[in-house]
Amino acid sequence: MFSVPGKDRIVVEPDARNTKALPRLATCFELGPVIQLAEKEAQLAFLTRERFDRAAPLRSR
């Protein structure tokens, strides 16, 4: 996703009750606020290009 020029952040919005996904996301994404959407309560999570690049050595293991 970061191969697209000008894209510096990925935002995801999993269901805030998803106890399997949230801990996994927290390993690389920065967790943001919980928000109310029409269909669910969502946990925002952000991955910046900088954070993605810092994790590159960990991905190559």
C-alpha cells in the first residue's frame, strides 16, 4: 500500500469487540479512539509510513 506516492497513513476500523484482531493490530498499528459507526462500534488504528519502515527488519525474519 505504501508504494503509492503521497499515501502516508493507513487507517483501519475493526469492530471494537474483535478480541483476536485488536491485539494483532497493536503490534504494528497505533490504536486510536473507539468510534460509533452506523453498523458497529469501531476501534480506529493507524499505520504510518514511518512506522511501517521502522518495522521492515522485523518483517524479514
